[in-house]
Amino acid sequence: MNNIVEKYRQSRLTKEELQQLRMQVNLATDDEVATEMHAHWQEEIDISGVQDKAIDAIRNNVHAHIAQTHAPTLQRRIWKRLQQASVILLPICLIALGYLGYRQYRTYNNTLVFSTGRGEQVNICLPDGTQAHMNESSKLSYQPNIFSDQHREIDFKGEAYFEVHHDQRHAFTIHGTDINVTVTGTKFHLSSYPESPTVTLCLLEGAVTLRSVKTSEQIKAKPYELCSFDKASGRFKIEPITGEDTAYYTALHHREMVFHSTPLKQVIDRISAIYDIDIQLQNIDENDRFTGTLPTSDLTQCMIVLSKLYNCQVNTNEHGVTLTRSHADRRRQGQGNNG
């Protein structure tokens, strides 16, 4: 990977080489990713001004925090999350080191803007501690010179899972094109894409107030309720959600994709968008239904699940990934279905 990364740094990659690098990053093992990240941190980031005792203190605090749990399962879960995140962290490090030709944030008229493109997901931590787990094609903005513990307001469009820092005295407000959302401290999933005919908010914890920008009509929601706003009629609707629904609406937070009886073609299209890679099916019925959960930060794991479920081989090349099932396997499946 070193040679192609070096060309990336010098902005000399062709379009085909860029696609190849993306695929290499997504398919790399955890050890390979860790080695690559460590090498470039050592090469590009100057920590000569940081005292050793400060670095040791940070390390000791992390170790102490984990040790306090006395829970090996939690440690494994933390490590698993770090491993899954590594595939995302490397591109972020590449961005920070100047490899990519764009930035995930920019400033404009004293406004800080975070945006995601097709297939991109990013976690944003606001100054008050609020976290936004943004999905693709989303934009979040706020004015850092105004935003404070006393004035918590942002503009948002797209899709995100919010964990709002609790402050009973100072509300947190999300301004959208069609509705405004006001909370004090809560967890919820918000989908507010401009091209969608509806805005939806699924509340998992706390309380929220939704207000129509056009009519000023407002409605309050309780935990485990789904609020829908129809843009054409300007009407709100509230309905309860089930445990299965909860998994779907918290998927962004867990970096997962949740599917329920979804045509395989749509599943493949979703994976392709998330990882920005071309995936083809050979001798596999794209109308097959898929129910399950797949990670959004581990392409290899996605391919393992699909290969086992559909009894197929995974082949990679410079153009992308192909899932192939032999004709004999397909005939056997067809005979089984007919029986």
C-alpha cells in the first residue's frame, strides 16, 4: 500500500488508482491498518513539544478507566469497536495529513459546516458535548462564536442519530427547512432530507418538541415514539415503535446497517454506497430477501456474512468485488426451493 499512498500524498493518483486505494483500505486487516496509521503518524505529526509525562498520564487514565469496569467483556467490546473503527480512521487520518483533496468541514461567514458525501458517515462532537452520528449526504452547521452552554442551536439537514448533552435550563434546538426540534437532553434519530416528502424523528430517550416552520403547529413526543411530518399537508403523526424498529433507528450510532426482508439488490447497492466500491453478483438472485445486520466500518465482515449466507465466493480486482456462486450450487438451491 505504501507506493500508492505516497502517490496519493503527492496528488498524482489517477481515478483508477484512487479506487484501488479505497478498496485496499477497506479490505486491509486490522494489523495492516494499524501499521499504516502508526507509520504516518510518526512521519507527519510532530509531538516533540509534548512532555513524556503528559503522554504517560493520558495512557494511564485510559488504562485505569478500563480496569475500573472489571469486565473483560467490556474490554473486548471496546477493542472490537476500535478494530471496526480502524477502517474509518485511516481515511480520516489521510484527510488530516493532506492526502485527500477535500475537507469534511469548512467555515463560511463565521459558520462551521460539517458535511458528508455519498457513502460517507462521520461523528461530530459539539462544544457542549452533544454528539451527532451523521449519515451520508447530510450537513450540520453552527456558529462557534455564538454556540455555548447557554446558546445551543444548529442547522441540520439529512440523517443523524443525536445524543444531546442534558441541560435542563438551556434547550438544544435543531433548525431544519421544514421543522424545528427542541430538546434539553435526549437520544433520537432524525431524518430530514430536503428531497424526501416526510421528516421523521424516532425518540429513544428524553423528550422532544417538534414545530412546523410553515404553520407553527407543534407536537411533543415521548420515548419509543416515531414522529412523522408530512411536508405537503403540514400535519404531524405519532405512532409507537417496536424493538425491531429500535435496532433500525439506532444503527447509525452502532455503525450498522439493518435490513428486514430487503431485496438483495438493495442491500448490495447500500453496501456499495457506504464503502464506495463496485459490487457485482454472479449466479445469485438479486431478488432474494435479506434480513440481518451488517457493519458500516468493516467491508470484509460484510463479504464474509454474504458469502456464507449465499454459499458463494468473494473475488476482488482493481474494479471492485464480485460475489460468485457456481451453477451447480444455484441448481441445488433451485431444486430445494421447488421441493
